[in-house]
Amino acid sequence: MKILATLLMTMSLAFGSLAAEKSLMEITSIQVGEQKFTIHLAEAVGRVHVSIINAAGKVIERNLFIVKEPLNIPFNISKLPEGAYKVKLKTKEETVNFELENKKKVEKKLMAYAKPLDERTFSLTVLGVEKPGTEITIFDESGKRIATDEVRNTGGFSKNYHLKFMKLDEVYVRVRNADGKIKYLYFD
């Protein structure tokens, strides 16, 4: 009788512990940023293979991690070409897949255009201004600063500038946005 009771108690503990284990999908999450991602494992899972697979099904990278406690695994994918990728986590018991897309960060250029209106006046148009504080500086041919103007608009603006004592072919304009990007404009 003692053997039967011991056997029943052992089986109930074994089945109870199996029911309490969480699946890999429940304890895994992925956080995607610009050209990087982090895999969060909330519990110990033992040996886990992490693979990055491209759209053609080719394994780009494969790593083995032994997870004995909650773990964050960062990945940098900036060296990979743009496109869709699959992140595959595989343990002995199960496999989980996550889809992600790698896009290169687009660097926005400073767009500034100057149009002569007459020999002493020009119209300056600046587009794509994200932060206020665009600085317009007018220099003569020798590099001496003649005038400076700061525009506090966002989005874009157009403004006319008139030179009293100089002609347009004797000056050039420097446009600098709040991020420090610079564009030079010449009147030849």
C-alpha cells in the first residue's frame, strides 16, 4: 500500500510540474528598434538556439545560449541588407518564430534653394525644417560675414533678402538648421 501511495504522489508531482511549465512563446518577447532587436526571455529555458534567417530561407546567423535565469539578448543587424528576416528560437521541446524587417535609417538632407529676383535681391526657400532655429548667414567673396538671420519656423519657410551695397554675384549664403546640417548657396 505504501508503494502505491508513493507512486501516486510521485506521479501527481510529476504531472503537476509539467502543467505548471510555461511555453517558450509565453516567456519570450522581442523588442525591435532601429537596426537592432532584443530578445527577452522571462525564465530559464536551458539551451536555446537563436537563428536569423533571410527571406530566401538562408541562415544568416546562429547562436547557442544557455539560459539559466531571465535574460535579454541584444542583436545588431545594421550590417545586414534591408529586407524581411525571421528570428527563430529553438529548444529541445519547441520552436518559436518572430518576423522582423530591417530598414536603413534615412538621413534627411537640408533642402534650401535660392532664386535671384534681381541683381540685389533673392528669395530663399528652406524645406523640411524639423526644429526651430534655422540660421541664414550671408558672406562676401572673402568669407567675411555680412548679415545673419535666424528663423524660428518649423516645416519650412520662404523669405526674401535684399542687399543694399552688394550684388548677388559678390556673396554666398550659408543655411544651417538646428541639427547643425549646413548647405551653401552660390549666385554665379
